[in-house]
Amino acid sequence: MTLTTLFRKGAFAMPEENDSPWLLHPHKRGLQNLDRMRRYGKQDAVDLVVVGAGAGGVTLAQRLARAGWRIVILETGPFWDPDRDWVSDEKGSGHLYWTDTRVIGGNDPIEMGKNNSGVGVGGSMTHFAGYTPRFHPSDFEVRTRDGVGADWPISYWDLKDSFERLERELPVAGQDWPWGDPHTYPHSAHPIAGAASVAWEGALKQGIEMRVGPVSITNGKFGNRPHCIYRGFCLQGCKVNAKASPLITHLPDAIAHGVEVRADSMAVRVEVDDATSRCTGVTYVRDGREEHQRADAVAVCGYAIETPRLLLNSTSPRFPNGLANTNDHVGRYVMVQGATQVAARFPYELRMYKAPPPEVSSEQFYETDEARGFVRGFSIQTISPLPIGWAEHVTAEGHWGQSLREYMRDYNHWSVLGVLCELLPQAENRVTVAGETDANGTPVATFSHSLCENDKANIEYATKVLEEIWDGAGAQETLKIDRYAHLVGGCRMGFSADDSVVDSSHRAWEVPNLLVCDGSVFPTQGAANPALAIMALADRLAGLLRRKRL
């Protein structure tokens, strides 16, 4: 083992200005400093109320707390304790997902729930697969380069330092990365298991380059976080704290610097002074009662469905159609990624569950290639569904009864590849509010989604590439499931109030002390998982706010 390899394993490459790895207990997995968490009076005006304790909200709060900001985070879900709340059971982990009523529609409606929503402190990263690739420089210039979608008002280079900081803090493990802006990762790649190795072999035979990682899963001891034990339940909450989520990577340090998290607190309105168009705080429901937290500024970090929903429900004489929505942009341009999966059977056992779900991947098809007949592209990664997820895959091909039983018994012979196709932003793919209300009397979200022709061509081509990889690997049989993943957009950032909800510093054009900092601000989505980009945006925003308050 070389000195460079040794340095990239374990606790040597520790993050600066974030003590979270050391604030965790070496044996217990829940947060150990909750008894010391600051408690603000509900009538005390804090500097910032953050709505949502996920990737954007917790990262932003941790950064600003270190700069002396007084911050309260409101989170509709509970304060998770991995020892108490997370189990090695697919069905038993359903409480991690946002399953409240949402009305779906459009020509190609999106199933809501575990695949694209999270609830509780830590957000959807508590149950994401751990895959944390960077966006490419091209993702920020889609209109300029390809004539579709929109350009971001910032560039990749505005976020590069933030990407690097977050990769150290999560930490991210993976091979040197040749695509986009080529870079290395702070921790070396995890070993790959049999299911991923046959995918790699098949890709190689088709001339497709693969790499291991990047995953935000410890490869070696990291502070008081242990090495990954390859338990296989990444999507059900990492029981040992090896997989990153804001709950363990940023919140311990945020609490140590004075952040208060109010769990089980559902934000229902952002309040505004109509005379000044400035926010005055947030009204929320806790234990069946409405409470109000005053604040000098508000950051909404509820993600692509709940952020637009909250703003649309925050009506007033100044904003009768929803807060910051005079130009009818709130809720528009919501995007998902095409996420078709193709499974392949081999005559020998592969046991795909024995590793992090995304083991090997490729971004060879990420950028536009006119020869394919569509613009933009897709990425490829291994997927490792557990038995319930595997049953969903099998039934999608029409198998039932005895046939389903045979496929379930055959589970250990299968390996699965998936794609993430960049689907284009469309104004009518949008969140609105319905006449139906939730338990708090708040109108629920409606999400309408339809594919354009470019989207369909992208998904069709990507699916063909997966099938070719399995042909190259010598698969005996394949099964396909059409699906979607991730949610971004809905309050996108842009160049003016005519094309967006917030500016390049995340500030609402019409409300000077209202910030939006989550995946809803993405003008386009790329073919990469969004978690790292959300955290990087929060890191960049905190840097701007440290220099100039609202």
C-alpha cells in the first residue's frame, strides 16, 4: 500500500471547520449532544428560520451557525436515532419516506414516496443510496451549448470549491474520475462484489468505460464513524453511520454552535409584512397547535414539492397567488430523471445485496452526441434492489403467481443496472395546490408531469445501452422496469424575475429576506444524483451570507 493510498483511507483527510465526525459517539449511533441543544423562545426573533432539515437546510445552518447566526430549523418529521429507528427491513423502513397525500397527474405521472421523498431530520439522504457524483460544467450551460432548457446564473466553477469541501466532509470514496471536470476523491474506492464485476465486464466488451464510486460511504474509520460493514440496507437508513446524511455529517457541529432543531413541526405559512414585502417568520403546527417563530430572514429548504407548496400556500394581500409568485413561476419546471433499470440473470450466484447499491458507474454518455438523435444524455450505475424491490421489478414484466415465486427464489443469480436520464425542464411540469387538505387544513400538493419527445428518445436509447452491456456480459435473461428518480426544480434560480423565482444568491426576487436553498432552485438537472449539488449550493450560499447579511 502506497503512502498516497494510505492517506486517502480513514481519518487522515478530516474536514476543516466541521467537528461532526468527532461529536458522534464511538459506539452509539444517535446524536450525543441533543441535551445541549439551544432552545430559543418562540417569540425571540432569531437571525434565520430554516424550513426543512435535509441536505440544503442542515448544511446551510451548520455553516452560518459557525459564523454566529442564531438559527432555528423546523422539520415536519421526527428526530431520527439510527439505533432506535432504523431496521434491516424494507417494509419496516417505510416511515423514512414522505407518504402524505400528493395528487399526481399529467401524461406520464410520477409515483411519489420512497424513491424521491424523505421525512425527518436528515431528509431524503437518510435513505438515499449514497451516490454523490458532481455535476458537469455543461450542466450549467445547457441553453448556450445545446439550445434547450436554461442556463444557470452561476457556473460549475462557482461551485467547484464547495464540491471539494463537501467531498471531504461526507466523505466521498471512489476512483479517479475522468468525466466532466476530471478529479480525484479524498478516499479510495470500495471493493466491488460479483454483481458489479459482471456489469463491468459487459461494459468493457461494449467499449464502455466504468469507474468505482463515488459514494459518500466511509472507506476506513472517519472520526467516530466506522468503516462500512457492507450491510446492504443503505436505502433503509445506515444503521452504523458509515453512509453520509446531514443528520450525522453536519448536524452535530451545527448543534454545538447553537442551532435549534424543532422536529415534528410542520411549516404551514411563511409570514410577510405587506408594507415592506419582507418575511417576518414562519407559522408551523406542532402537537396540533399553531406556533410562530419570528425571524430576520427565512430559508425554505423543503425540496421540489414541499417548497413550492409552502410558498403557494403562503398567501397575503401583497401575494394573493402565493409568496414570491407574482409572475407565476413558483412550482414550474419541476423535473425528474428517467431511471429505467434492466436486470440480468447469470448461471452463478452474484448476491447483489452484498455491497453499496451504486458500486460501479459510467458517465460516458453524459454529454450531448448529435448522432444519438437527442440532446443531453444519461449516466449508468449498478443498482441492488432488496427482495421487495426485486419483486416490484419482476411484476413490472407481468410475472405473478408461480412465475413470481420462481424469480424470487432465483434472486441471488441476478444483477441490475440503471440509468439516470436528463429530462428537460418544461413549464407545465409543475406543482400546484389542490382543493384537498391535509390534517392541518393545508392544501396538499398536485404534481403534473409529462415527457417530451427528447425525453422519450433519451430513455429509449439509454435502455438499449443497458441491454447491450448485459449482452456483452453473457446474460441468460433480462428484465426491464420503467421508473423515475429524484425531484428538482419548482423554484428555479435565474437571471431576472421574468424567468425565475430566485436570483444567483438564492434570494427571492420579490422578497428580499426570503431564501430558497434546496433542489427546487435547479434550472436543469443533469444526469447526476442531486444530493452533492444541493449541499454545494448551501455551502456557497453560506459563504455569500457570511460576507453580507440580508
